[in-house]
Amino acid sequence: MRSFDEIEDHIDQLSVDHQSDLTNAAQKLLQLGEETLENWIFARGQTPTNETREGFRLLALHRQGARGEPSFNACRETCRELVYHYNLMAECNDEIQNARALKMGCLVAKHLCLFVSGKSQAEELGEFCCSSKPLRSNGN
């Protein structure tokens, strides 16, 4: 399993590599989102589900991760947005549109990773927006 830092590095690499196969890049972004949520679930002493929700494992993992942790719902729309950008890249044949979708998908995936890694450090993160200000103000 990759650490949050390794996941961030992979997301950054995807955002720089515009020559990659966009369908493959879309799949990698979805996988990195899943790995992010798997870290959260493992940290809570659970085994990540292999089920899907609305056709996506990412959404099932979010649902599992939010069980018993209402503030984790702060990243529900981020997960849905990552699925949206995946769908854009998987269905569109326009190279320029796909490059934009990849760029936005990378930003969304990084946001998810930063939120979940921050949530792992500061449990109250997500109760008031998904700002990581408590982490920055503590010098972390």
C-alpha cells in the first residue's frame, strides 16, 4: 500500500505527463483515489470493500469510510467529482477536452488525498469545511 506522500507524487506525475494515454491516466487517477480511501479504512482497523456503488469502487469506499464518521462526508462530493472527470476522459475523444479533464482530475484527486491525510492527523478536520488550516497552524 502506498503512503499519502507516494499517492501525491503519483498524482503530480500524472498531471505533468500530458503525453500519456488519457484512458490509462483516468484509470490511474481513480485507482489513486481508491488507495487514498483504503489508507483511511485501514487506519480505522477495517478491510476495504471490493464492492461498487453506482458502478464505482471509489464511491463504495467512501461510503464505508464515512460509516460512524459523519465529518468524513465532507469529501463525498470530491469523490463524485473524481468519478465525473474519469467519465469525461473515458468517453470523450477530444484531446484538448481530455487534457483539461486530466488536469482537473489531478487537482481533485490531490484535494481528496490532502483531505484524507489531514483527517488522519486531525480528527476534527471536515467539521467546518475541508480546510486544513488546523494542520497549517500547528506547524505540520
